[in-house]
Amino acid sequence: MKVAVLSSSRADYGIYLPLLKAMQKDSFFDLHIIAFGTHLSSTHGHTIDTIIRDGFVIDHEVAHILSCDSEKAIAESMTIAFDKFVAIWEKEKNNYDLVFCLGDRYEMFAAVSAAIPFNLKFAHIHGGETTLGAIDNKFRHCLTLFSSLHFVATETYARRVAEIKGSSENIHVIGSLSLDNLDQIELLSKEELRETLEIDLSKPTLLVTYHPETVAVDENEKNVMELIGALKSFNDHQIIITMPNADTKSNTLRNAYKRFASTRKNIVLVENFGTVAYFSCMNLSKLIVGNSSSGIIEAASFKKYVVDIGNRQKGRVVSGNVIHSDANAASIRNACREALGKGQYPGNNIYYRKNAAPKIIEVLRTWK
């Protein structure tokens, strides 16, 4: 089976990784990757280099991200991606047996929608979910309609996919694929993180990943300043901030973080951890703060509490480790203090199902 995988960012690549490794080792599959989005952006760490170092074949590199972060720039980036993918799909329409897409990003929507006239077959990962504070919510459900195979994280999401597509066929509950990484990788120690990234995780640490809310875009400047206002109360903690995705108003957040870091010695900015280092940092941090899906989906497996801010992730099914906070400094501050007072999260992760990648492989071997 000749399989292409669409990867647009560090985030989806980390989720795909267990599946990519499994297909790479299996002679049944002829694996190819199409890299686009922020993978080719030097601002975002040029993470295509990670794919190459990991030894995967890249069929196409699609540059389309613009430096501006306005609504117009996002729409123009989608248009550029669409046009470039039309040429790719015209060339490859008879060459790929199946193409994988993941999640909900505008880049992913542009790539897949360009293929519809060519009747390529798509498999979609992480469908059926809801994120009311992001325009991604609309793209995700479109990707469900565009796809023939569906690999979802929970039974709740399986039911939603069935509602959207009008059928329960070809929907498989596998849990979150990214959590397979935890069974496969060896996490870095505090000493190894200090040597490789010059980050000292012996200090009590808050790991912060906060992206723009792309529905209420005019609120982003205020929201990030509220977050920073709350973080100023935790001078006794090291605060590691991962930089935002290429979203509407992402530069507003990026610049605010840089100004904040320039005035405080306890702030560390990281553009791209990589999967192993990011999970290692999560494992060694006291608390996860922000509005990233990684907090919702992955943090519970590390027994960490999460302060989820605002509406970006509103609507997702969550484990018992998630504490929601409004996007104002007092609410964020109080939620962080509450979470830090709880210590280690004692419950389970509702997104975990062992061997997600092997389950996908099993389905693909019999799918026609």
C-alpha cells in the first residue's frame, strides 16, 4: 500500500510519529510524507529538518505560510496552499492508495479540499472533536466529510463523526495516537535536558502553551496580557513558554512573550522542543498552563493538572485533571494556585488506548 501522510507542523508530526515508525518498519507499506505549513518556516524552527533526520521520505515540500498574521494573510496562505496542492494531486492522483490527514488546521483543510476533484482516498485522525474558540472546528468537520476512513480518540467522537457523515461505517476508536509515544520513547532526565536545551528542570516549572483564539481574534492582545499578568505572580517558578502556531494574531502573542521574557529572568521561550524533549519537559513540570490540545489529551498520562484558559478548547471531552479558567489574570492565577495545591493528578487519561498505531495498521491491511 502506497501511503502519503500530510504533515503541516511540529504538532501533527509528533502525533503521527508512532504510526510513521510502524509503517516504515512494515514492508506492506510504501510510506511518503508531504511537508507543508510551518515545517518550512524558519520562524517556527524549520521542523522539516526533524522529519529528514528521522529518516522519512519526503515527496513534496510546500511553502505557503506568510509572515503576516492578519485574517487576510491566513486566507491568502490557504489560497497559496490550495493552488500548490492542486498541482501535486494532479501529478499523484493515481500514485497514492491512501492519504492521511490529521486534525483541524486551515492548512490541512486547504491541502485536502484541493484533492476532492481528483477523488483521492483520505484517512482522518482526530475527527469528531469540538473546539469552539477556534476556526479549526469548522475545518475539522469538513475533513471528516472529505475522508473515507476515520480514526477517532473516544466513543463520544465516534458518534459525532457518524452524525456528520451519516454513517457509522469505517469509524475506529483508537484513543490518541500521540500517546503511543509514551510506550516507545525514553524520556530525558533533568540532567539531559540541561545539557541539550540548557533548561534546568530541577527548578519548579510551569509549562505554558497558549495559542490565539481564532474566533474572537480581537480579544487576543488583551488575553495574552491577562495571561502574562497572572504569570507575574509566580516568580518562584521557572516559566517555560512554547511559542504559538501560525494562526491569526500569533505574532501579537509571540511579541508579547518576547517582551515578557526580556524583563524576567525566570522566563524561557522555546520555539520547537521536539516530541521527546516536550514530553520530558511536561513530565518534569509542576503544572501545564494554556489552551493547547496537548494539555487536554496528553498531560493526564503524566499525572499533571492542566489550567485550560478561555474558549479555544471549549467543547472537548476532558479527563479529571483539567481546570478551566476564564481569560483574565485573577481567574488564571487562582486556577494555577488551586492546581499546584493538588499535587499529582491521581486519575486516568480518557484518551489513552494502548497500541493505537498497531490498530491503525490492522485496519489498513484489510481496508479496500
